[in-house]
Amino acid sequence: MLAPALIGFTTAFALILAIGAQNAFVLRQGLLRQHVFWLCLFCAASDALLITAGVVGFGVIVAQFPSLPVVMALGGAAFLFAYGAMRFWAAWKGDYALTLAGKSASLGVTLATAAAFTWLNPHVYLDTLGLIGAISTDFTAPREKLAFGIGAVTSSFVFFFSLGYGARLLAPVMQSARAWQVLDVIIGVVMWALALKLLA
């Protein structure tokens, strides 16, 4: 039971670790120290739902809708372009008084943005429903498959809460408007690069 759980944990952790739109958003929110718990819980729970679906075989259903990835890619790219533009605009304006005071969007807006980053990202489905689901087929015994799924889900919770709460370690560096400008430019570049990748 331990071996499948470890494989599930390391597989999911390696897939989530890549810098993406969702991770950049969690990092930024963690630096603001606003709605961190609920954001991390939402992201981890969303991953848990998708991982569970992948392990039980939902990937087969997704494969029956070949146009779905294209629709998701277009919607995801549009959202990433818009959010990237918002970050570039914020960096251009340079008005970080509220940010430096630790103010952010409401919890509802924060979770809605996280939902868009999560559910409009085709790579999330590829990683969870596709790759993790495919790897889980190596385990035919129900107990082993369950252990693999639990390991993968645990990995998601460990990663997002570590990222969200670990971001505060960078807080001393983020005490100036210039630092936030640099971060927003970097996030904007990441968003647009991911959008172009989706369209490609």
C-alpha cells in the first residue's frame, strides 16, 4: 500500500510543481496574505476531484469528446490573455498602495478567479484525468488503486498549502511598489506565454 501511495504522491507533485497560472495566482495571493486558506483549499479540492475522476476512469469519457480540448484551450487562452493584461496594466500604473497595505479582491472574486485558472486550463485535465488516470491503471488491485489516488490527492493539498503559506517568506522582499511591479510583469509574461502555448 505504501509504494502505490508514494508513486501517486510524487507523480502528482511533479505535475503540479511546474509554474503555471494557478500557481502564480496562489503565490501572489499568499504574498498578500488574503484568503489564503480558502484559496488553497479550493485549488486542492478541485485537484482532488479531478484526480479522483481520473483514477476511476473518467478520462475515457473525456476522450469521447475530441472537440472539448479545443474549446477549453480557446476559453483558457482568452482568460489568460485578459488576466495577463491586467497584471501588465497594474505594473504600468504602479499604484500599489492597497497592495502594500495587504488589501486584495473579495473572497468571492478571488475564488472565481481561481476557478477560471483551474477549470479553464486544459493542462489540468491532461495532468489529472489523462496522465494520473493513465498511471493509475498500473495498479489493478482496488486497495493499490485507492492508495495511489490518496497519495496523489494528498500531494495536491501539501503543495498548495505550502505554496500559499510559504509565500509569506518572501514578504520582506515585497515591501516596495517596485518589487510588486516586477512580480506583476513576471506574472503577466507567464500568463501570455501559457496563452500562446494553448493556442499553439
